[in-house]
Amino acid sequence: MRKRDDRGTVADYIPELSRVDPAQFGIAVIDEAGEIAAAGDCDIPFSVQSITKVFTLTLALGMVGDRLWQRVGREPSGSPFNSIVQLENERGIPRNPFINAGAIAVTDLILSGHQPREALGEILRFVQFLADDPTIHIDKAVAASEQRTGFRNRALANYMRSFGVIDNPVDFTLGVYFHHCAIAMSCRQLAMAGRFLAHGGIHPNTGRSVVHPERARRINALMLTCGHYDGSGDFAYRVGLPGKSGVGGGILAIAPGKATIAVWAPGLDAAGNSHLGRIALEKLTKRLGWSIFGA
Amino acid sequence: MRKRDDRGTVADYIPELSRVDPAQFGIAVIDEAGEIAAAGDCDIPFSVQSITKVFTLTLALGMVGDRLWQRVGREPSGSPFNSIVQLENERGIPRNPFINAGAIAVTDLILSGHQPREALGEILRFVQFLADDPTIHIDKAVAASEQRTGFRNRALANYMRSFGVIDNPVDFTLGVYFHHCAIAMSCRQLAMAGRFLAHGGIHPNTGRSVVHPERARRINALMLTCGHYDGSGDFAYRVGLPGKSGVGGGILAIAPGKATIAVWAPGLDAAGNSHLGRIALEKLTKRLGWSIFGA
Amino acid sequence: MRKRDDRGTVADYIPELSRVDPAQFGIAVIDEAGEIAAAGDCDIPFSVQSITKVFTLTLALGMVGDRLWQRVGREPSGSPFNSIVQLENERGIPRNPFINAGAIAVTDLILSGHQPREALGEILRFVQFLADDPTIHIDKAVAASEQRTGFRNRALANYMRSFGVIDNPVDFTLGVYFHHCAIAMSCRQLAMAGRFLAHGGIHPNTGRSVVHPERARRINALMLTCGHYDGSGDFAYRVGLPGKSGVGGGILAIAPGKATIAVWAPGLDAAGNSHLGRIALEKLTKRLGWSIFGA
Amino acid sequence: MRKRDDRGTVADYIPELSRVDPAQFGIAVIDEAGEIAAAGDCDIPFSVQSITKVFTLTLALGMVGDRLWQRVGREPSGSPFNSIVQLENERGIPRNPFINAGAIAVTDLILSGHQPREALGEILRFVQFLADDPTIHIDKAVAASEQRTGFRNRALANYMRSFGVIDNPVDFTLGVYFHHCAIAMSCRQLAMAGRFLAHGGIHPNTGRSVVHPERARRINALMLTCGHYDGSGDFAYRVGLPGKSGVGGGILAIAPGKATIAVWAPGLDAAGNSHLGRIALEKLTKRLGWSIFGA
């Protein structure tokens, strides 16, 4: 895999990310028993970016419950990750929690009643808890880089604010958003953090319930239909697992009842998803018969 | 279930369908062993409408293979079933084979090189073969009704023709399309016809391979992401199974490796999917733990 | 002018039009007193195409009055001449009578209660009357060419039919539409036909009132805001006269109280308007101080 | 006019404007000779809002010339005044200088190389010069009100910034924009300020040339095609004069070579233009035969 020529393009809209070496490739698989298989650059932390949207959604659902769905939809968008057209047509309600607008609205719910610093701390501690690793941190250079350049996200947030979909000051909400997207994790950490989704909402390391089994299933369903922006249909078609990608080149995939897989390769395809990451998952799932769509 | 008050609205855009009694409700489940559980109006044939799109897609893939994807996409549309906006933005290529435009393009591929009557015969025989029932027929009154009133589908077809996405005379392609949508099946017949998708492409009744296992998985994936128009995300979230709805009020759902389920209740929700049908599937799947997204 | 290199591109979406020699150029100006100045290929008939929309609008307003505006809007479209997106967003009501959809809806109003042949005869006689020239005819090869290939217009018409904006059988309405677009006129004839718009609704040749002065002004206003598709703003900015273009390369411009100008050069710009025609009008209007926007 | 019942709705999206008494009505007409006819509340200053876009466009064209058109288009938008959809489809380039996005981009050009305070001073002095009245001022309460609530304009500005259509810090550009929109003028002052547009770019009071005659014509053309947002076509159809409206309820109309007219009535129609103001202009223009589209 590391020899492939066509690796896609490293994200350049966040300047700090454009400096990442595109030749890196890592993967980690953790099965039901907790056995870990990992290879390549599986211990190098990378910017997980949109993959945190899975964790912030989980956290927000725990805080506000199904009231969340008054502010965010559950349908695939049929548009790029940063599109604003849909918001104008649907009165500022983002289509789902995994496009940028939706994740900003979810962040705003987490923020409500807190200071940005507290909210961000809560998110980070939740991710550390899920990954069972208190060393996970936020890459401040990446967060600062997006703070300086994230005009399109600022447009999305102000637009939602004009419809009352966002309550807090836009700068506060975006501050938390940019920082939690800048969490750095290795494939190994990421695969660990996703285990509760593969195992009925229970985190196998601790035996503690993170979410109700039904909620875990539903988050998986959202990952399947909306987890890869306007490439979600293709990912489901090829890989056949719920997954969430980030423009840092990572993908977290869930094989319910079987395993979690985290893969990282910085080059992105046209839809903004890791090119080699998707190919690796396609091959792996096929070989192991892990597709949720049949043997 | 038959006592529920809020049953949604019977489709009225095809005049013939608006005459159906909305109080009817039927369901049939066929498990891996071939055991059938059926209830209610499970033997009354209804107009399957868009559910045939699953079978025409299967047939067309068998005829032209992956070349089909040059004419049709694989992404959820983010738009109603009969939207034309997306076509203008994407040079006449429909987003997926399960919105009307996509299914018309698929029908056009099946038609190529044949007379409409031959193509239609082939589709009908394929459905009869899948359901193992040669009595399945086309409801000509429904087909004629849509022939007279299907202006929006005629717009879609002419629009695609202007981009060269459709090759045959529009009236020929639409004639075949309107007729195969007018196939009438009962829940029992429909659950039978879908069995190859639950069992790795092999039809359990005959043991014959209908499609390669990978293709069966991929069709299931498309049903999951695109099978309920702009309600696909919600169906995945609530039911957690690949499914395809029709405006006649039917839904075919696939529990891979476990069972097929066909349900019928004519009242539709705002997205054009059977309202009670979806609720029934949600309850059933939850009770039986059949969600593909985890236990 | 005939030596200019960059002449734009001859319309190719109607096969018959693509055979026209792009090197032709004609112009005719008729002032208030009826004096004619003409040059170049001013006596060669060309396919006026969308320019007839001015005449069919005038005719339809005479037949149904302001009731027409229940079916057609009066706003610039912000879209290409053959866009269908706007129709979906506005329940099938075309934005104005000069985009294709609008002109088809206007044609449908003229057709109501008549046979296509009668309606077409009425339109042709009206144009002959306006141009004071009974030899004006329809180019049947052009009409037939568009009948065979006008899939996009067929899509527009069926789409509007699905919303009840068109009453007659789509083939009838389009038959009349394709034929009146295929009227062939020379610059001299066209400049003559437009005189009632420059002179308060009265045709100077005969002294007969064609329309009320207010209606003439209003048709001019529509030509100014909507007469050049998505290049209308630019035409107003550069030329400063009400005008209507056709993909045959003709433009009819009105200098109220002063003159009519017809120009013809087959090469089109990106918005579908005659490239050299617009430049010629810009130079002429500037030199003569005819802009309606000031000396 | 002051007795009319249906006065439309006072703008409520800027809180400060929603407190204006909707029963007010003023008008001022200044003819070529400088004779002033004024009536009603013609001396009460109101928030001119978008009408300043005419003056900032004039100023910016004087500063950067036709280079301005690299950042802003010249076509009607076919969308509401604050739409963002068009920006996504056209890479951040607003359709014309009179929708909000376009006026923000024009403001950004004026700002370049200056401090916000300087740029704002320059705009205010230009308007004072045009109106020949140094008492004209900015209503700081209105500016502050929009600063607090203008989320949608903030979205537009950030969106354009993401495409590089805006150069300066968004808060600077919007600060200048919100403040110049908050200039307060009476009908009498406004009619005076517009006189250069009616008289070939020369300001009759001073005899000084404000812009080249061609530029004055072109600004008039833009006002005609784009001056009333998505009601521009209707205004041209009914009134037949170049005009620019503001959500404060004012309209400035230009009768080239004849007069300027300023009218004010706070109630707005669905497109955001003064309802009674438009009706008054329609009646006046008709009686006086001032339509640019013919006698």
C-alpha cells in the first residue's frame, strides 16, 4: 500500500495540514477480544479533524438527547462538506451532524451554558476516556491555523446564527470547533476510541456503558449514510462499513460486533476522503467478510 | 397496527393509485430456512412501483456490468424522488439508480437493442423467476394511468436525453419504465423475490446464483443509502436495514444472512415512503435485533 | 465589423443552425420618419428564433390580457436560457416570457382553443402584419431540426405540464413553438416588425394601434431586463436599449421614440447572444446617443 | 397616499428599523432646472440603507475603475437580497453591486489601503458633496443595531473572503458597510444627491463632473436591472425608471435628462422594496410620461 503512486492530494485549505508528508500510511484493527493488529505509521498522531464529529455527536446526545434533532437533520446532504446552499433552502438546519455546518451546530449545543475552555476540556476528556489514553492532546498549531483561515466555516456559523440554529457567540462556538477538530490521535488510539460503537455502546476496556445500544446502532447508521460527505454512497458501496473520514486523511470504520479499524493516509480524493485509506478498507473488509451488507 | 389513526397520505400523483383503500396493511417475513411468517393483507397484490428498481438494477448490472455507473451515480440525492435540479447541476447524470431519473436511465440500458415489448417481458420474467411465481403480472390500468399523467418523468427523461444519458426514444424508455413500475405483487411474493439479496446472491429456493455475492452486498448498500429517497438517512437511523420503498406503499427490507421482509401500507409520509410500513419495520427490527448496525 | 476575428460560436444545439456561415453580418435601422439605413447582409433572411418571443408575447397579451402573468413571471432569471432549476423552485412558473420555458407557456396560451395549425397561422400573420411583408415564412427545415432534437425544451414543457402551467398536449404546444421560432426574417424585415414598440404601440407604416402605449412601454421594459437571458444586465450596461436576441444571431433593439435596429451576426457569446451584434449595437448607440439611460 | 391601508411591513431584521412609524410618507422631485417639489415627510431623515450602494459603487468605480468588475458581476441575481446560494455556484463572485454581497465587496475595495474610519469618512463626505449638504450624518444606533445582528451579512462576507473576493479583515469591511448603510437622509437630500445620474454625470448645483457621462448611464442601467433585488423586473415593468430601494423604505429613482425622485414609505413588500413608494412612483411616472421605455 505504501508504494501506491496515486495517493490523492493532501488537504491544503488548512495551511498547517498541507505540510504533512503524503507518503505516510498507518492502520490499526482491534477485534472483539481486544486483540490489536497494527502496521505502518500506526503510532504517529495525525489531525483527526472531522472524525471527532462522531465523538462530539455522542457527547451532545448524552447531554441533550433527541432534542438535538431539532437543530440538525439525519439525511445525506448530496453536497460537498462545506456547502452553504442547503442551509439556505432549509432555513439554516444542517442536513446531518457530519457535514461541517452540522458539527458546528452540535458543538454549539455542547458549549451552551459553559465557557469555551470548559466545553473543549469536556470534549477532550471524553475522547481520552474513549481511547483510554490521557496523553491525547490538541494540536494547537493546527487549531490556530484554522482559526486564521476558516472563513467558510465562519460563514456557515454566522449563517446558522441568523436562523437561530446557533445560540452562542459565533467566535466561541468556532473556537471550540476548530480546537476539537485539531485533536491529534494515532490509528491505534482512534481504533480504541471507537470500540463502544462496535460493541453495543459498551466500552470493552472498562465494561462501562458509553451509550445505550440503540444509540450506538443509530450513530453507526449515520456514519454509514453521512460519514463521507458526498462520497458516502460510494464508501458504503465499496467498503460496506459505517465510517467517518477527516481531511487529515484518517478514517474510523466500525464492523459491528467484530472490530474497529482506523486507517490513515493523508492524500484525499475529490470528495475530501482519504484515497488510500478507503482502498485499504475496501480490501480488508472484502478479505475478512466484514461488510454489514452480507457475506 | 391496522388501528393506527395517522396513516399518512395515499399517493395521488398517479390517479389509479389514489383509489387504493388506505386501511390495508400486510407483512411477510421469510427467514434463512425459508420459513414464512405473514399477516394481514399479505396476499393482496399491490403496485410495487419503485421497488422494481431493485430488480431492474440487478438485471441491468447483469447485462452491462459496471459500465452502468457511467450513466448513473451512487450517491444519495439530498432531493425529492422526482427532482430535476440535480440533473442540471451534474450534466444529466442521475445521482443513483433509485431516484426516478436513475431508474429511467437503468431502464434505458435494459431496453437498448430490444423492442420495448421484449425488454418489458424480460423484466417481468426476471421478477417472476426471483419470486418463483409465474402469475405475477403488470397492472395495465396503473401503467396506463401513469402513461397519461407522468409529465414529470417525461421531463426527466427528455432532460437526460438532451445530455445523451438516454439513448432510446423517450417514449419507448418511459413505456417500459411505467409498465415495470406497475408490476403488482403481494408482500409474500415480494419477500420471496428479494431473498437473493439476503443470501449472498443465491436464490435459496432454487440454489441458483442470481448475482455474485459482492454484487448482492453492493445492491444492499445502495438500498441503505438511497432506497428511501430523501428519507433514506432516517430509515437507516430508525430501521437499520437496507430497504426500498415504492409510492404504492410497499417496502422491501433485507436483513443480510437472516431474512427478507415485505410490508405494505398505502399511506405515505412527506418523503413518499410508507408511513406505517416504516414504523412496522422499526418495531420488528428492534425486537428481533436485526439491525445491521449492531446488536 | 465583418473583419473581426473573434466572432463567437454558431449555435450548434439545433443542427440546422450550425450550418450557417458565421462570416455574415447585416444591420438595418429605421428611424421615426421611416427612413431606413441598412448595410451588409441586411436582406438575407435568418432564423429569428427567440426574437419571435417578443411578438408572441404581444399577441398573447392581446388575447388574454394581464391574466398571462398568472402563468409567467416578470423577473430576470439569473440562469441560462434553458435552465429547469428555477421551475422546480417556483412551482413550474417560468420567471419571464423570454426564457424558453416562459415562451413555451406563452405559446400554450395562444394555442388554447385552437388547432396548432391555426395558432401558428395567427402568429405568422401577426409577424407579417407587423413587418408589413406577407412574404415572411417559416423555415421548415429548421423547425423539423428542432422537432427532432429539442429534448431540453420538451423537458421544460413536460415539467410545466406537471404543474398545470401548460394546458395543451405538450407535442401541440411544442410544435407551434418550434415553428414560430423558425420564422426567417431579414434585418430589414425585423427592424420593421419592431416599430410599434419604438412608437407608443402604433405601427407608423399603417398608423394602426397594435397595443396600448403603456403595454408597448412594458414590453420594452421586459426586453431590457430579460431580453438577453443571463446576459441581460450586461447588454443593458453596454448598449442601454431594450433588446431581444435569438440563437440564430439576430438582435432586435428598440430606441423608444427614435428608431428600431435589427442586427445579425451568427456567432454567439457564452450567454447565447450574438457577439458581434452586441458590439455593433454598443458602438452605434454610443455614437448616436440613443441610450435610454441618459445623454 | 397617506391613507392607504395596505402599507406593507416595516423591516424587522434590523431591530432599530422596526421601530419606525409605518404611517410616514415623503416625496421630493427635483427637475432639470433644479426646481424642487416636495410633500409629506420629505424633510425627515430616514435610514437610506441599500440606496447608499449607488453612491459607494460610484465612489469605488472612481477609485479602481473597471477593475471593480473582476470582483462583482453585472447581472440580476434572480434571488433575494441576502442570498448566499449564488455565491457558492459562482465561486464567491456576487452577481451585481446592489445585492448585499456585491455591496460588501464594493465596500471592501473602497477600504483597501485605508483605516475603516478613513474609508467611512470618505463615503460620508462623498454623499454630503453629492447632496450639497454637510449636515448629513450616520445614525449610529442603526449601525450598532446591525453590527449586533447582521449575522447573514457576516456569513456573506466570510464566504467571499474564503474565495479571496474580499481582502480586508471581515470585521473592518462590515464595520464600514454597516455604517454607510446607516446614513440618514431625507427625501429632499436624497433627490439632490442623485442629480448627477440624471444629468450626464455632472452635478447641476456645482457644475462639477462627478463621473463621465457613460459611467452615469451605466450606473443607471445597473439600477434598472438590479436595483430592486428580485423585484427589479417588476419595478422596470411598472415604473419604467432606474431606481434603487433600501429596506428603510426609501427609493431613489432617476428620470434621465429630466429629474430625480426620492420617495419614502417604510412598509416593504415581499421582495423588500417600499410598497407605497413603488406605487407612488408608478403613478407619478405614468402621469408625467417619464418612463424611459417610451411615451
